[in-house]
Amino acid sequence: MAQAEAVADLIASGTETSARLAGRTLNGDLSRRISALVEEMIRLRTYIEAKLDFPDEEIDDRADGIIMRDIDSLLERLEAIHSSARQGYLVREGIRVVIAGPPNVGKSSLLNALTGSEAAIVTPIPGTTRDLLHQEIQIDGLPLHITDTAGLRHAPDLVEREGIRRARDQIASADAILWIIDDSHGNDEPEPHLQGLGLPMNAHLILIRNKIDLSGRPPGLTRLPDHLEIALSALDGTGLNTLRTALKEIAGYRESTEGTFLARRRHLDALHKAQIAIQQARAMLKGKGAAEFIAEELRLAHRALGEITGEFTPDDLLERIFSSFCIGK
Ligand SMILES: Nc1nc2c(ncn2[C@@H]2O[C@H](COP(=O)(O)OP(=O)(O)OP(=O)(O)O)[C@@H](O)[C@H]2O)c(=O)[nH]1
Ligand SMILES: [Mg+2]
């Protein structure tokens, strides 16, 4: 199943990195690692279930300690696969970055600087941007979906008000928000603007002090307790590389894709389900819980992993996956 998905991913891959990772998944890297794990799990399940079904037989009495060791080893390997899969998921999906802030601070200029294009209209008139503008770039293989938005202010104009409403919608679903302020307006404190913005829970915030060519502040990054601050100039490009590096960092992106494979949301979900079940089994073993329950958790974990390789994939899911192929279904 995972290999079939890799064919679709290879066709759809937008970057060299994602094509390479899709190729690796196609070769069966993910499936092999999952199968090896499943083998180990089957051994453990066979043992526990045999004891359950034939309590009177002399089955070599493995101490709980050894079962615990086996469970720990399963968890450890699962964690390693999960971490590779998360990297692969990043390469496949990228992150959503929204550029927001008050009018005229240089949001559109920053979009243009990052994309190296004149995609957005830039003028000295506050309220220039009204529609959302979406652009795709990649930084060392990490795809970024960037959106430039209308400057947030109390606008009398109907069109601009709608633009501001859309900007707020975008902010609500972003992975990272670049909140821009004009550093040449010395007394422009960012906090009043940020309050009441309703930043999404998991989103990362980077406060950008723009126009340092005017303010004279040196470029660079400051780490604050709940966000990063970067001083740069969208006009001459000073400090842009610091921003690029920071974006990779908050995404949790590692440049080395050694051992990584292109993963989908459903792979991550299945790996997570398996992890939870095995952790439950471990907790029960530790609390001297009934073997039936331990066996049941291991069965659930086995099933979750089977969903990745296709062994236990429900029909409707199979249909959905294959309907995404654009050729020769
Ligand atoms: N000196 C200097 N000027 C800048 C810089 N960035 C933007 N500007 C200027 O600031 C003005 C506003 O830039 P925009 O990029 O349109 O600002 P915006 O935040 O998109 O504005 P709205 O769309 O109206 O909200 C333009 O005249 C830009 O040339 C910078 O780093 N340095
Ligand atoms: Mg603009």
C-alpha cells in the first residue's frame, strides 16, 4: 500500500527532495521497516496469546521482564520510524506561512524578497494589498506556502474590510506567522497589535522588524520566551537568510533526509495509534494487568501498522487513495 502511494507521490512531487524520498518509499524502505516491526510484534503476540489459550501447557515461561524488554524495543523502533516519517511528511506537505501586520510595514515587499519576484504590488500607500496572495517557494527542500495579507487596521472601506477578514482567517490556520512591524517607526510597540489577534495554538510566531536600512538596527535574530524576533530589510535583503534558517528551525526540518521516506498524514496517524496501543500494553504489564488486555492492545497496534502496508486497510480508504491517481487506475 505504502509503495502504491509512493507512485502517486512521485508523479505529484514538486521538489527534487520529495521526488527522491518518494523513490525511496517506492523501493519499499517504509514497508520493510514496518514489516520488520510487525514480525517482532507477531512473535510477542503469539507468545502472549498462546499462554492465554493454553494456560495449562508448559510454554517456556518467559519472565515479565523479558516481555517488557521486547515492548520497549518495539516502542523505540516505532519512535525512530515516526521521526523519519515526520520529516518525510514535512517534505511532502511543507508548512503554511502567513505574512501579517499593520499597513505599509513591508509585508508585500517581504513576500517579493522571499520569492525573488514582483508577485505583489508594493506602494507607499497604506492599504495597498487587499486580496490574499499565495506563493510557493522551497528552502533547501522544505516547501513553504506563503500568503501575503491586507494590513490589519480599522478600515472604513468595504473592500479593505473584507481583505482584513480574510487575513484573519489565514492567520487562524497558519503554521507560522510572520508579524511585521516597521522598525523605522521607533515607538511602534508590537504587543498592542498582537493582542486579540487569536493566534492559533500550535502556530509559531516570528516578529519581523523590517526596514532596518532606515532604522540602523543591526540585522539578526533574538530568541524571546514565546517567539523569535528577526531584524531585516525587505528592501535590500539584509537578514533574509536568518529568516530562512529560522523557518526551517520552527518547522523542525532537518536537511539531511537520510533514512527518510515520503510520508502521508495517514501514515503518521497509524504510527501514532500503534505507539499509543503499545504504551498502553506497557502500562498494563507494569501494573500487572490481565494478559488479555495486553494482548488486545498489541492486536490494535499490529492492526494500525497493517493499515500502512495495506494488510488491514479498510476498503473505503483504499478507494480514496487510488482515486487520487491521475493515470491508469
Ligand atoms: N526603506 C525600506 N522601505 C521598505 C522596506 N520594505 C518595504 N518598504 C517600503 O514600504 C512601503 C510599503 O511596502 P509594502 O510592501 O507595500 O507594505 P505592505 O505591508 O504590504 O502594505 P499594505 O499592503 O498596504 O498593508 C513601500 O514604499 C516599500 O518600498 C525596507 O525594508 N526598507
Ligand atoms: Mg501589501
